[in-house]
Amino acid sequence: MRRYFHPETDDIRLPGVLFALSDATRIGIVVALSDGSERTAGDLGGDIAKSTMTHHLKILREAGVLRVRSEGTRCYNSLRLDDLEDRFPGLLKQVLSSAARDGYAMADTHR
Amino acid sequence: MRRYFHPETDDIRLPGVLFALSDATRIGIVVALSDGSERTAGDLGGDIAKSTMTHHLKILREAGVLRVRSEGTRCYNSLRLDDLEDRFPGLLKQVLSSAARDGYAMADTHR
């Protein structure tokens, strides 16, 4: 089973988190996962090319924004809500609120 | 007098703002200006090379995070606090609070 790198909670860095959130597609991914769900790349992808989605998920994972869990041949992505709240209380909620204001969602990420 | 591009308030975009804030030096600049002060690149720069500081200030300006005002041969930078609050209420304050948590400041931006 493939092992994915995830930073420890204490190693999650503010510039890295903000960079991970600085792209419309990645904001859409975070919005889609903000209900606490676990989703595969395919669930999240819509018309986005698989390699592009893999790239975006890797940036979010390496910044500590999401976690990947392998189960058999499938990989499930979920937000590290508690870890992010522990490191930067209120930050993700604030970004989600700003994203909601501009209507970001997975169906509408190309801008 | 040189004219600098500044996006209109309505044209300030969330991914662009988050990208502008996704770098330790730029977070330090925003922290330094968060008291509402106007500062020149030289005031802000410390040991940072002038060309590097110019680059960081340009990214912040083009994202709508700061405004440059020319006066004679000098250029003064200040945060667009009201415009950002208008577009994304609470966002900058939240990023500043997360930055304070990790001790970001102009004197300590290299990490």
C-alpha cells in the first residue's frame, strides 16, 4: 500500500497553508470537503484531468490541509479540520466564509 | 511620476490575496503595516535585497493587499485595510492573528 507524506500538526506552516489555499480549484476541493466528508479524487474531480487533480491534492496534503487514507485500491481525502484548528484557530473557517462569499464550489472552480 | 497598477476593490480575488500572503517575508510586511502605517520599501526591508523587496511589494499590490502612494521621489506602502474588509470581512485580521501565533514579524521573516 502506498504511503503518503503528511506533516505533523506542529509542522504545519502558515505560508504553506495559505499557498495551498491560493488556487480556485484547491479552494473548491476544500469547500467540497468542509462538511467533514471523505472523498476520492474521482468524487472531487468533475471534469478536471486526473493528473491535475492529483497535483492539487498533493499540494493540499503536503501543506497539512488534508489527509489521504488508503483502503484497498482507493484513496480517501478528508480535511484535517482538528489539526488546522489546533494550529491556526479560526483560519480555515474564515477562508471558507470568504470562499462562500464569492461562491466557490467544486462545480465552478475555473476562474 | 510612475503610476502603479492597483485592482479595484471588486476585482480583488481570494486566491490572489491568499497567494500574496503565502510567503513568510510578505506576511512580515503585512504584519509591519497592520498598524495602519505608511512605509517605504527601505523602511520595510531590513537586510532584504532591494530587488527582492520590490518583487514582494509588487505581488502584494497587484493582489490588492497594499497600496503605493508616490510623493516626490519616495513611494509609501500601506495596507488596503478597508477594501480587504469590504471584500472578505475578517480575513486579514484572521491571517494576522495566525501570523502572531507563530511570531511573524519583519525582523524574523526568513523561514
